[in-house]
Amino acid sequence: MKAIRVHQFGGPEVLRCEEIERPAPASGQVLVKVQAVGVNPVETYQRSGSNPSIRLPWTPGMDAAGLVESVGPGVTGLKAGDRVYTSDSLSGTYAEWTLCEAVTVHRLADSISFPQGAAVNIPYATAYRALFHRARAQGGETVFIHGASGGVGVAATQIARAAGLTIIGTAGTPEGRKLVEEQGGHHILDHRAPDYLEKAMRLTNGRGVDIILEMLANVNLAKDLPLLSKFGRVIVIGSRGTIDITPRDLMSRDADIRGMMLFNASRAELSGIHAALAAGLENGTLRPVVGRQMPLAEAAKAHIAVLEPGAHGKIVLLP
Ligand code: NAP
């Protein structure tokens, strides 16, 4: 089968498309014929060598959608031909087939296309866990989604809208802002405009926001804290560097900064998250937005694109 392989950590050019042996499912495993692959920023960090426990050669990717090819002994509830999406992979999803543990293979509603299915796992599970497990969001609260135009931001916008929160979402381009509005944002701001945080505060009549989902904490965390209401919480989802903050901004509000890493979720939490996502995908509340589709062999280009500004939905690779 064709698969993207990394033989040494480095820039996007280390992603090479090669012919390798197709894996076979052992006990408790499922082989999925991949129809679409979700590209996430985390795979670019891993490719650069951020995770020393990755053994080379390595095929990136946890997120894909496709059809069950075959199941190993002991797998129940899934059979060849089932439409599925994956939430982890033993062999990597940037490939024509991917080997997964059965618990990480989830049925995909007929109404969701394969490219949309590839856009489910990391973005939607992250948004759900950030909102409900870490921020403990309640209907009626206001959430400021700082970076609402990308994979996680779009997912958070749709989930928060369905849960009865008021959403202030930001994006850096007109296309991104249009997307956030279409996906359910109540108020849309430009995070490149000089006065957007004052505007956000005015939208809350000076009270501040209950929750901030932060996609770029190293740039925004210090500015986030004064925007919080009393008892507000910032959930740090993305950060690419360091930043100075004023701790008094937290004291004066009894506010919290809470980290969130999807990989810390337990099996039980993930099972609950994917049950909730399945319901949302089935009833149309959750509608993954695919921004760009590229051939699998162009994985290197996708890794450059996923870190560029101007996000409008997910980048998906097609084997
Ligand atoms: P993405 O699709 O590339 O989207 C990036 C988002 O960040 C876009 O909405 C972009 O908006 C926005 N952004 C850019 N500059 C910004 C700024 N100055 N202020 C606020 N937002 C800004 O990436 P993603 O998949 O949504 O992931 C977002 C971040 O979360 C990444 O850093 C990723 O590594 C991280 N992440 C963490 C977890 C976790 O478990 N903690 C899970 C998934 C993702 P414009 O392009 O419109 O400017």
C-alpha cells in the first residue's frame, strides 16, 4: 500500500510517499480502508521531533474516515464494509489502509461524507473536552472562541451553539469570519483588529466572558485575563511559545487558567465524548467543514498549509 513515511524528524520535506506492506488485524484490531485523512497541527509538531517516543520510520496520523476492510479475532460490533472514522491508529492514518484498535474505530453516520468524517476526531473531541470536561460550560454562559475559524474553533462553535451558549468567535480573515458566522457564532470579531478585545467586552455589557477557548495562548493569554468575568476560566488549547501574564488579573476575578490536552483523556472519557459526537453528527448539529482536499502524496504541502494563517475549516488528504 502507499503510505507517508518519516525516516528522520525534520521539516515537511521528510514526509515521503512510499510503498509498504499492508498490515493485517490481530486480536482486537480493525483494518480500515482509508478514504480521507484529517491533517492536524499536532502531526507537524510530531514530524519535527516533538515526541521522542515516536519510533522511526513512522507514518503520521490518528484521524481518518473510510470503510472497515477486515476485523481481527474478538472484535464485535464492526464488520467489513462499515463506514467509520478513527480516533487513533496503530500504524498511522496517512496511508491507504490503517490498523486500529477496535475501541478507536467509530461508526460514521451516512449523512457525513468521508472527508467530513476525517475532520471529526481531534477537532471535535478537543472542543467537546475543552468545553464540558475542563470549562464545565453551562447553557446561558458566554464563550469567547479565540481562533474560531480552524478545525477546533469550528467544532467548538457548533457544539457551544447546540448547548445554548452565547458565542463570540474570532478569525483573522473575512472568509474565516464568514465561516464562523455560518457555523453558529453570535458575534464575530477580527483577532487582527486593534480594538477587538474592547468590542468583545462591550458585547458582554462590561461583565466579561465566562469561558475563553484559547488557540494561541503565547500570543493572547495576557490579553484574555482582563476579558474574563468573575469566576471565568480560560482553557489553553493551543500555544506555541511563552508569555508574561499579570496574576492579579486572575485574583481579582477568582478566575482560572486551565490546560487541556486531548491525549490526557481517559478511555472512559473518550467513549463518552464519541457517543456525544455520534449523536451530534447523526442529528445534524455537528457538520464538519472541509476547507481543502489534497492528494495523500502532497502531505508535505498540507503540513505547510495547516500552520499558515487564514484557516477556514479542515485540511484533508485523499489516498
Ligand atoms: P487550525 O485549523 O490551523 O486553526 C488555527 C486557528 O488559530 C485559526 O482559527 C486561526 O485563525 C487561529 N489564530 C491564528 N492566529 C490567531 C491569533 N493571533 N489569535 C487567535 N487565534 C488565532 O488549527 P486547529 O486544529 O484548530 O488547532 C488550533 C490549536 O490548538 C493548534 O495550536 C493546535 O496544535 C492546538 N490543538 C491542541 C489540542 C489539545 O489537545 N490541546 C488539540 C487540537 C489542537 P485565522 O487563521 O483566521 O487567523
